[in-house]
Amino acid sequence: MEKWDLYDREGRPLGRTINRGARFRSGEHHLVTHVWVVNSAGRMLIQRRSAKRRMMPNIWAITSGSAVAGEDSVTAARRELAEELGIHLPSEAFVSLGRLVRRNSLCDVYLVKRDIAVPDMKLQKEEVSQVRWVTGEQLLGMVNERRFHHYGDPYFRFVAEGLRREAGIALFGEDVLYAD
């Protein structure tokens, strides 16, 4: 059973763990990481979740996952990228775009700038069925068509600002990020 460390809203450890799937009490959060891999052409690497996944089967998403007990955020991000896509990178490759507080999670978002050929990746078949590089316009279209997981407008604005700041990438241009 996977265990997660618990934190308060400000990220201070509570000194307790929770089993994955258990209910959180008010004020309890766990660490989650999202990794946006961007290549030199400004395209983003996305992954299609396996049809076997309980949550969001066959949906395109970003590489993400929860930190297990004892892991810090960067260690969890490195592990998820290695496990799911076979991409092994040092901690220095992960540029923090910041943290979002979302329901019961503290979501640390990272940027990795790398040119990686799809055939060089080793997908964890239980988690990931496919990967591809997309432009910001393609990603926005997939969000609007409900083929890419909609993390919410505030999340996409946060990521777009981080990518603009850290990589000079205008993810969705200057217009509305998501149209209902």
C-alpha cells in the first residue's frame, strides 16, 4: 500500500502519513508533481493514460504523480518521469514553475527542457499507452475537445505564465486559455 506524507496548506509536514485512497481530514494535503517536458521547438510532451487506469483511462495528460512517504517533490518528479517514460534526468534538469494548492494536494509544477525522441522512451504500459509532442495550439484543441485532462483554467494560466517566464514559450498565445 502506497503511503503519502501529510502537510498543511503551507507545506509544513504534519508528521503523519496516509494510505493512498484514504480520506483526508480538513487541512491535510499531500505532495503531487507535474512535469512539463518542452523541446527546443517549443512542443510539449504529453502522454495518454493506459486504458487500464482506474482514473481517467485513455485520457491525454501531463506526466504527474504523488510523492510517496519520505520523498521530496523533485525526487518524486524524477521518479515519475523515469517510471512512466523511461527518462532519467538529474535534479538540476527540473526547473520549478511553482506550487498550486489544489483540494488536498500541494501540486509542484516543473519544467524540463529536453529534446527526446519518442522511440527512445520506454513507456510503463500499466500507466502510459502513448506519448507525443504537441504545440500549444494542439494542446488547447485537445483540452477543448476533452481529450486532454482539463486541470482547470487557473492551472493552465499558472503553467502558461511559468513557461513564458522560464522558457520564453507563449503556450497559448495571449488569448483565452480555455473556452467552455
